[in-house]
Amino acid sequence: MTIVKKDADDVTGRITDENTERLIVLPNMLAPETTVEIRLADVARRDLSKVSPMPTRLLNQLTREEILDPLAYLESAGNKYAANFKK
């Protein structure tokens, strides 16, 4: 999500918390301790981000099995007896 503020500044990241006065944005998923607080009164609009939250080249570090295992889990809806898990 990209939050565009009334001063034309913007913050892109995942909204982790929101209440009637402010929202908290996590700009870097690899640094969860670093968040940005934005007052709702300062928000001009919210746009879908044009940038993926997935870290750059993340898949390059994974093996074929590490990539395919979560996909098989999603396709099977968590059923450990599904054909996806048979070798």
C-alpha cells in the first residue's frame, strides 16, 4: 500500500495497525522493528503499491523444493494426504 500524504510525501509498505487517529506502516518486511506512524489527518489518499513487498532476488536464494513446497501446500488447502505431497 502507498500512503500519499497531504504534503505530497508518500510511504509504501504494509499497514500493520490502524485506529481512528493514525496508521502504522511497515516499509521493510525484513526490518519489522522499523515502522512509520502517519496521522490519518495527514493522509491524502491510499493507493495500491506498484512495488512487490517480496524482497528483491529472494527466490534466487531458495532451492527448487523450497519454492514448490509452499505452492503445493496452498494447492492442497493444507491436506497432507493430497496428491501434491506424494512422491
